[in-house]
Amino acid sequence: MAQTAREFIGERAIEALRRPALDEARGLPAALYTSHEFFDLEQHRLFPRTWTGIAFDTDVPAPGDAVPLTVCGLPVILVRDRGGEVRVLHNVCRHRATIVLERPARGLSTFKCPYHGWVYGTDGSLKATPFWDGTADSHKCPVDAAGNGLVPVRSGVWNHVVFVNLDGRAEPLETWLAPMAVELDHLDVQGLEIGHRLDWTFKANWKLVMENWEVYHHVWVHEGVFDKMSDEVDPATGEIYTDMIADGNVMMLRYTKNRPPPALRSVNGPELPPVPVRYEKTEPTGAANAVLPNTTVTIGAAAYAPAIYVPIAPGLTEARMAWYFASGAATGETFETSREAVLDRWLGPTRSFGDRQGIRPQDHRCMELQQAARSSLVADDVKFSATWEANVRYFQDWVVTRIDA
Ligand code: FES
């Protein structure tokens, strides 16, 4: 079994990926999207060493709210402790390693292991080991309480996204996503309120999401939003109206001042209040952004829509997405029509994904088509447009480099 990406891919494919001239380079071989061996390599050597998005702080809105999750196959608990702090804990009892929290819960005072009743605080601290020494005093806790709490996972919250670093050795979260933090610093994103949440799965490898961080596909895929190529590029000069930026662990699509506004569906409700600013910024701001490896951060004038992509299998990914709006506009009837129009644009009017309407189902349809094609014997000759697809090669190289670091 390969221990490195280089070993799995082979020298020739690495050389082809890194050719200086982008249009002479070749993309990652299809096996990196279909192989269980490479999937395991990512799960063990990529994700645990990164800051991986897992959920949203609004998934646990009140003290004592908790959700069991799986990260790289490891069971964890996302909890807002009684003091209001969002934490991530290994969901493993310190007695004989049993899952402690089996299903989402609200307003817990403690966690209680279902096997022998050990009790933990919502901060993970060990509170009781009933009858450990045969006596009825469940609060005596004769084992070392300080050393036997639920083990914390290194975690952090940025703009409502909960990130974890499983191996505990990545640079600080603020450093990991620094270019993105700078880009959005003027916006009060954390002050926005949750308006909608949706989880779904699609039949494609998680990497194909990040390889979608270009605007070449917009006109062909997102009918009704991006209608003509002249919205993306000046056909006479070749000037592209979007800066497609890759910087460290961040990728951004920043529309330039020369870009015509994209077509928007008419909104028949009252205008949504804008995302509040902390200070004025005159330069354009990245609209569709990604924090590698698996989190996307899209922000418009009135809505913030982060998404987390969780690899389930080589050809299966779970999407967790949330929509946030300005205070007072996220719930209630006043702005309901306008919020629905935003969600229609993202998800289509049925929210079913079956009719392939809305930006996300449209994207995911193409990812599923890419995934299906990767079972072919002729899918290894992937090319990049030097004009449009530098980000795609950047991300593929980022994956290989990170695994082998
Ligand atoms: S395994 Fe949890 S209390 Fe025994």
C-alpha cells in the first residue's frame, strides 16, 4: 500500500502535473478519485493535518446542545458547553471506549455513557464514575478525574464554521486561513443569523468540489445566473472579469470592477438588508471563496452561504450548507419571499436536487458526470486551460504536496 501520493501516482504523473506551462500540464490520474487506497491516504495523511470544516456553530445554538459527528472516520461530539463555548470532543468514553453521545440532543447538563453510566460535563470533564468501587456515591469519582475527561479535539470557529485539526499540529487556524480573514475582515459575518440549513450527498469525489473553483464553467452550467460568456470575459481582448486567486490554503473568486453584474432572478419580496460592515472597503471582495481542504465560503450582498464537504467514500461526498442573513432578516415572514429567492437561486425551487435547478445541484450534476467518467480507461488525460484553470492545477498540486509533506 502506498504511503505517499508520489508513490501512488508515480513520477511521470507528478512531472506532468507540475509542468511549468499550464496548458502542457496534465491533471491527476482518475484513480485518485476512485481508489479506496488513495481515499485512505487522504483520510490519514491529508485531512488530520489540516483545519477541516465539520459543522456550523449554529448547529448547537444553546448551552448543552450537542451533535455526534464523524471526522475522518473518528467519532466526535460538537457541543456548546454550559458556559456557551463551542467545543469538539472525542466521542469515546474513557472507561472502556464506548460511544457516549449517540444522537443530537438539546440542553444537556451532562453526557452519560450508555454502558456503565460514567458522567461527563458538557466541557468534557469527568464528573462521576458510579459504583466504580462498589459504593453508591456516584460523585466520589475515585479514578483520576482530571486525566479522564472526554479528550478534546483541537478546534476553532471562524465566521460560523467549526474547524478541527485532528493531529493538533497544524499552524493556528488564523494563520491557516489568513488571506481569507483579510479578505472578509470588513464584514461582520459572525453577527449574521442562521436562516436555513441543508445536508445532502452526491456521487462524486470531494476533490471535484475544489476543482470547480474557476469561472470557465459558469455559462455552460448555471443557466439563468450567468447567461453569456461576455459576462465573464471581454471576447475582444480576453480580459477575464474575475480574479481567480490561490494563496496558501485559500482560493478566491473576486469579481473585478469591470465585471457586468450577473443576471439575478427577480425578487418579489422586500429587499434583504445587507451584510453589515465593520468598516468601508472600496476594493472588490472575494465572493466565492474556499478554505482548503473542504470548506467553501460564499458571500453576497445580503447572504452568507458557507458549505462543508465531507468525504464519505471515493465516489460519495456529504455536503453540509448553511445560509445566514442580517439580524432580523434570517427568520420571520417579513423577508421570507426574499430569502426564498436566495435559496431558489442556490438550490432550485423544489430543493430536491432531482430537477437539477439552482447553482449547487447544477454544479453537483457536473461533478457526478466527472466522477462517472473517471471509471473509464481514457480519463487520465486531463487538461487545463491556461486562461481559466490555474486554480484547478493549484488545488491538485496542493493535495499531493500536503499528503507528502
Ligand atoms: S464504557 Fe463508558 S462507562 Fe463503561
